[in-house]
Amino acid sequence: MNIVYTIGLLAAFISGFFVALICIKVGLTWQMQIKEGKEPELHNPVDSVVKAVQQNKQDKAVNYSTEQVTEWLYGEGK
């Protein structure tokens, strides 16, 4: 059980270190933007993935609707 605690503690420190680095990077970016007179903005890296998934779902829905209308108009063979 001590091995699990040790691994968990090491994982927590390592992940905390990387989160601290990301926070420092974002803070310095915001500081530079403020000095330049811009309003600080946060770029979310997950947005591009979410938009791609939503676009894929939308494309599938459009294709399904098109297939249904085509089948209704022309029959099942085309």
C-alpha cells in the first residue's frame, strides 16, 4: 500500500509542477498583452477539438437527412 501512496504522491508533484509552468506562461502572456494595451485573452486548446467533433456530427446529420430525402424521392436503389 505504501508503494501506491508513493506513486500517487510523485504523480501529484509532477502534475502540480506542469500546472504551475502553464500558469506562469499564461500569466506572463497576459502581462505582456496588458503592457501592449490589449485586453488579455485566453486561448482554450480544447475548442478546436470540440468544434471538429460538432462539425462532424453536423455533417453526419446532413448526410443522413440527404440520404433519407433521396431514398424517399427516388427509391432505395440510388
